[in-house]
Amino acid sequence: MLVEAATTTYNVISVTESGHTMGVLVGGKTYPLQASETVPVLHSGTAPSGVYKYVKLDDSQGVVEQESFKRQLDKPLEATPNEFYNRSWTTQHVPELPTLLDTLPAIYRSNSTLHRRDQIATFYISGDWKQLDLMHSSSTDEVKVPVDIHLIEADRITTVNDATIKLAGRSSRWNPKLSYSLKTPKHQDLLGFRHLKLRASARDPSALREFLCYDIIKSMGLPASGASYVRVILNDQPVGLFLMIEPYKSNWYKNEFGGGKKLKHGQGITYHGYGVPADLSPFADRKGYEAYYNIVQKPDKKHGPPSYDRLQDFIDFLEDAPSTAEDAADIWNKHIDVKSVIRSIVCEIIAGFEDGYLGNANNYFLYDNLAEKRFTYMVADFDTTLGNGVVKVDDMWSGNYTQYPGFAIRPLVQKLINVPAFKSHFEHLLLKAAQQLISPTSTNPVIDGLVKMLRQDVEWDASLPKMNKGNVTFGDAFAEIMAQKDKWYPLADTETAYGVLYRKKLPWDTYVDGPTHQLSVVGVREWFEHQSKAIQDYFEQWPPQ
């Protein structure tokens, strides 16, 4: 028989209003909790062990608010985990998608514990309010604010002082809820990483898409960021639920390709395809490359200075890339890891990356992997996926990959698919992914776990004031882009696109499950069910060779 400890130290995360403090209610009696001096949203104190709930107290220690449920530790402990006020759970099991492929040989991931799948950590970020207000009111400018950051998890707190925060993204700056970038000082990191993004998922009403896409990429053995959900509090202002990811900058490369250690062969350059003209077609002069490809990671000094030479050399190769020669596959693989391309294109199709290489010549990366002396292809940015966005969903659901939006016009894919061995590999992998990776049998348990974990936080996020105080609205900026659709998003369907602007608000479960009966967004489960079946039906008629 278990014997309860005489006392327990209780720990709860909460923002308190002026004049209020936190307490814990045990056995009908209230005990005060004290705010931490360094992390004032964390309140702790000792009280008798037993069934308990957290409460908010006024200055006379009267209860002004309390949790609607009771808590009980699974086993006697001297201290509770760091719990979040009004959340009925602290850790949850979220299943993973099946592993479809081994990781690419180039990948040697560090064993950082930054991303914990079973909990939602809390970022408490403190800084000068005037500077933070300036950042939020100048949403199209690059305003950097010095901050201290504290990552509060169930069993630990990690602190980095003298960090910086700024707004992240391009179109995300038009949304009422903004995304953020964090950067630690030189020679410091947060559990192995210097750069982090806090993605708002402002245009994804399910809040599931990006997390699921990172799961898909991981299952396919591709290089990519980790992903985990976090709550964000700025000073005394709760900001909401975010997805924490790692941008492809700085020490991300040693964490992904060097086991957390300095890359033995050095740091190569990384190019980022940045929109419609960046489809890997040649430009007449250097200015085109500079305008539409970002250098997101410079090479180290030994392999610098940064230039567009490697990118231009690869595009020159594509112009005359072999297709029928006996050694065509070997020649291709000297220039780029073809498996990284094929796997990524399969991901684009099965998950509908409409703002990726196929859909918009966007959000793909070419990393000059010096250890292999060739490019590794990488992808990122997955909020407009799984049937959420401006491309006609029926075109993505045709099942026939040759009709998938953008497939027939992108040079890299068209050149690659002309090599018989690559075409066969691609078709077999696409069918395998449809059968084993995105089938409801594989995806539903993951979605079930996420829904259980996120429900209370999705409701909380929706109730919070949004931080964007800038003058540019999503509607204004979006209308301007659609007025020049052929320039900015030629594959967009006009009716679907305007459905994004005038989207009818639906219950969260409908956005998760479907059907939504809306052109610009389908249910997440609905997407997987349709896409898995459509691809399998196509290959039943036209089997892979």
C-alpha cells in the first residue's frame, strides 16, 4: 500500500492579474504559493500531500478563481511537475507515424532533448515592453529586442539571458497572431540550438498541419527540423500556442549532420528557393539569382566567401542532365543526393505542400554538403499543406502525380523523371507512402493523440488578444498578391484563394475531421483519407514499373 508523503511542493505556471497571487487548495484549505524571482509566472509552495487544485487569490487570500477539476499525483512525490494552470494534464502520449525509410546516410542527428513530444512546454520571455510594442507595431520591419528566455518543462527549466527576439516570416507578418524568431548570444545555446522559430500557425485552423508534416519528413528519413508545441508568455501577457522549430541556420547543420559536433569537412553554403522564378531554370545574368535565391547559410571562411557559383553550376548541369545514358544515375548523384529529392517530392504530393517546389517554386533548400561533395535537398514551411490554401484541392487529389499542380513544369522534377531508374524509384515510393504512411490506419492514432493534447490550448489560444499592431492586414496584402496572381502564385485557383479571405469559422473538430465544405481548407483526416485512396487507385490502374 502506498503511503503519501507528509508534504508536497506544488509548482504551477500562471499569469496573475494585479493584486492576485496563486495558491493550492488541499483538503478544503488554501495554501499560498510564491512567485519565482527569476521566472515570475512559476509559483511554488509547500502544502500537505493529497488531492488538490490550483486557485487564484486576492490580497486578503480569498479565492477569486479556481480550476474546475481536481488533481492527484500518480505516485507520492516530494514535488509536483511544473504544471500549467487550468490544464487537466501535464504529459500526454502522442503516437508517431511509422518509419517508412532509413535516414539518408548524410544525416547524423544530435541527441538534443529540445523537442519533447509528450508535453507542451512554456516559453517565458521577458524584455522591455516599449521595445516589444515597437516590434509588434512595426510588423513589416526588422526590429530586434533583447530578452531573457526561460523554457519551462515539466521537470526542468532552461534559461538563456541576453537573447534576442524578432518577428519571423514574410506573409505571416500580415496575420493578427505573429510568428517569432529567437536567437541566443554567441557561444550560448538552448539545448544545442542558437536559432529557433515560434510558428503561429495563424492560417491553419487545425493547428496540426505543420507538426504532422515534420512527422512525415522524419518518417521519410529526410533532414529536417524537430517540432514541438509550446505556450508563449511575453512578460505578463499570454500570447498563445506555437510550434517550435529550428531554422536551417548556424549550428543546426552540426546538429543534423555532425552529431552535434563541428562538421569534419566544413560548412557549405545553403540556398533557399524564394518563389515563382526560383524554379531552377537559368537566368540571363547574376541579378536573377541574387533576387530569387537567398543564401540562408554562408559557408565557413575556408570555403567562402558566399557566392552563387555552386547554384549556377547545378542549374547548368540540369540544362543538359543525362537521362538515358547507362551512367546517368551515377552522374546525377555526383551533383545532388537524388534520394533527398525524390523523397521530398513524394512528401510534397502526399501532404499537398502547395507552397513548396512543385506548387510555387518556394520553400526548398539546396545545402552544399561538403562531406559528400554534392547538394542535399531540404524542405520547410508547412502551414499551407494538407488541403489548406489557394490551390484547387481536387487537382491535388487526382491521384495521377503527373497532373499534380506544378509537376509538369518544374525543371528539376521533369529532368529527373526522365531517368528510368529514378522514375521507377519515385513511383514505387509514392505508392508505398500512400499505402503505409498517410493511410488513416497510420495517421488517425497520431491525430487522436494531438487532439487530446491540444484541445484545451487551442481554446485558450483563441481567447487571447492578438499582438499585431501594424498597419498591413492580411486581407489587404493578400488582395494585392491576387491582383498579380500570375507573378506571385500562378497555380492559385482564384475562387479557392478568395475562400481563404472569406473563410467561414467552423468548430475545431470540423477542421480536424472534415468535411468542411469549404474550398480553401479541408479536414486533416479528410485530406489523408482522400489522398491515400486516390494515389492507390491510380497505381492500381497504372502500376509502377
